[in-house]
Amino acid sequence: MKSLLPREFEELINDDGTLTYFEHYSDETIETVTEGLVWRNDFITMYGKTHPLPRKTAWHGVAGLTHSYSGINMVAVEWTPILLKLKNQLEADLKTKFNSVLINYYRDGSDHMSWHADDEKELGPNPIIASLSFGETRSFQLKHKFDKSKKIFNLPITDGSLVVMGGELQHFWVHKIAKTAKPIGPRANLTFRYIH
Ligand SMILES: O=C(O)CCC(=O)C(=O)O
């Protein structure tokens, strides 16, 4: 188990919630963490039009656990061995519990995720969300919902890094993964969550 020395993490936001970044947290690869995943085929409805999600997704965890967001209802498929190993490592390091993980797979620069907060009721009022990334570096942006004097925060998340969102972050900030025109490879993002 890798121990997290203070010099290994940076607290990037500590204002209306917390955002912590751990570079080089995991030595796994995009290939190993996506092995055996059960990919979904979800659609999203926006302004009355239905589109396929602009990324691939999978939902694993305690088998049968349900979670809904943006009108998408998911039933968890059992942990794969590698996801279970990562969950156990995160639980030990962050001293919290996770019972599921949402995997977002960005095939190229046109795959993206729009502004949103992880504020579904079943995550509880102030969820701790551990977000592990593998593969291509993508820019994770955060915008304060109410205080327009705060600049958009831009964090390039590198392969093997961990972002932890906590405190009241989901009440005050929205986040996204922007599109890019650069010719880039895939990126897998794993957000470990506790569904109540
Ligand atoms: O891909 C990412 O880093 C962001 C994922 C995300 O925003 C989410 O799962 O809610």
C-alpha cells in the first residue's frame, strides 16, 4: 500500500469545499483498469433532443446497487479485481468507504463532460469523491456557482493521478472535462463514490 506523504498532495481549493490533488498516486495503466468492464450504452436528453453520451461509461461496485444521474438509471455490476484493489487502497488512504465506481472513458478529444455537480441526493450532503485518472492528460475545470469574481480553475490531470473532492464542493462548484481539438489518445476516469 502506498503511503501518502504530505509532500505528495496539494490542496488546490479550500474555499466552499475542498479539492486535493495527488500526482502519481497509482501505477496501474489505462489497459489494466479497464479490463473486464461492462460498458453501457446511455443516452442523454438535452433541450428536448436525445443524444448518445459523449463518452463511454461503466458502473461497478456492490452488485445491484442503483444510482441515477441526468435521467440515466444504473444498476452496478460486481467489482472487477482491479477496481476492488483500487477501492481498498483508496479507503485505507482516505479513511472513508466507497461502494461503487463510475468509469468515464474519453475515446479522444471530442469526448467530454459538461458542467455539472455531483449533487444527487443518494450521494449524501457532502460526499467525498475520489477520482482516479489514467491515460491522456485532460483539463479538469471548476467554476464557482455563485461568486463570479472567482476565476475558472484549470487542473491538467495526469496519468495515475488522484483528485479528491470533499466538503461542500458540490454545493458551490461545478466541474467539467472540456473538449479539445488536439489529436489525443484515450483517458479513463474512475470516480469512487458511496451511495446511501
Ligand atoms: O473525467 C473526469 O475527471 C470528471 C468525471 C466527473 O466529472 C464525474 O464523474 O462526475
